[in-house]
Amino acid sequence: MTTNWNQLQSADNPLTVFPTAYMPPIGYLSLLKESSQLTIEAHEHYIKQSIRNRAYILSANGIQSLTIPIKKRNKNLRITSSQAEIDNKTPWQQNHLRSIRSAYGKAPYFDYYYPDIEKIILTPFDKMIELNTTLTSYILNKVKLDIPITKTESYISEYKNDYRNIFNKDGKVPQIKHKAYIQAFCDRFEFTDNLSSIDLLFNTGTEALTYL
């Protein structure tokens, strides 16, 4: 669900601002759980190799990163997150979907959610932020977080609820710990916290909200 940015700006309802994120980490959802809306920062300088274009899943060999390839530009030219264009000349969609199937094909809720996620990833989006927003909206809906999503219309240096720089390179928020749930490959690895939210979705389904 999307809404107008200006409608959300008020002293009584300060904006909660997050970076755009590819299949956002579970900590992203935990922080959103207490919010009435999600505003995605569209005008920050794009930060490579961060949650903006990278997600982490648990595979048979351990933690695996899935990275959206971004078209290269002049090194001296800074771009915003809203300007980051996906390099669809590479077969990244097929590679990501193959990794997701391999990691979660036997998870209890895989068949419920995978077809929708596959359809979104295979959609030929030009801009990273549009793909991310579509996936985030889908995930929020499935974990029953009915939160309107909007994007910033300009860059502002500070917000009252500002989560743009709280995530580590690996997508973690150090101070957030989640209740353990049964994961794929739990016979090989101890519980791995704060992976992509699809890990929570495939493994816990409709109970996902109780783990945030």
C-alpha cells in the first residue's frame, strides 16, 4: 500500500525513514512493527554492497548473499538510491531464484510464497528501488504488517525516527535479537538471526509476526 509523502508529514505523526532494502532483513521488520508508516529514503547517496541491493539467506553451505547487480556509472558520479539501475543483462534473477529454491524448497511454507516472490523478481524492473519496494510491500502484507509505504521527495539530513544508517553491511542491527525459530538446515547450523525476511516467511508462515 502506498500513500502520499506530504500526507504523512506532521508533528503528531513524524516520519519513520528507512533505506530501501532488497528482501529486507528481519530486523527491518522488527523496527517497523511499532511504526504507523514506512518512508523509504529515495534521495540519499546510494551505498553499494549494503541492504539496498543485498540480502542474506541460509543455504546448505551456510549464510549466502544475494546481490542485485547495479549498472556501473562514471566513478566520479554519485547517484541516489532512486537512480540506481539494475543490470538486467546478467542472469541474476535466475541465479537468485535457484539459490532460494535450493535453500528453502523443503521449508514448510515455501509453496505458499515462492510463486509470488518468483513473479516479482522476474518482473523486468529498471530501478532497484522499485523492485525493492514491491518486494517489501508483499512481505509486509504476508506478515500482517498493514503499513503504508511512501518515498521521500527530497533529501533531509535528520528525522526523528531515522533508521537509514542503523544497519551493518551484513544487514544486522546489533542491539536487536530475535526469538529463535526452526530454520532450514537446523540440523547443520545453530539458529542464524536476522537473515532476509523471506527466511522467516518460508519457515514460519502466518506465525511470522510473533517472532518480530
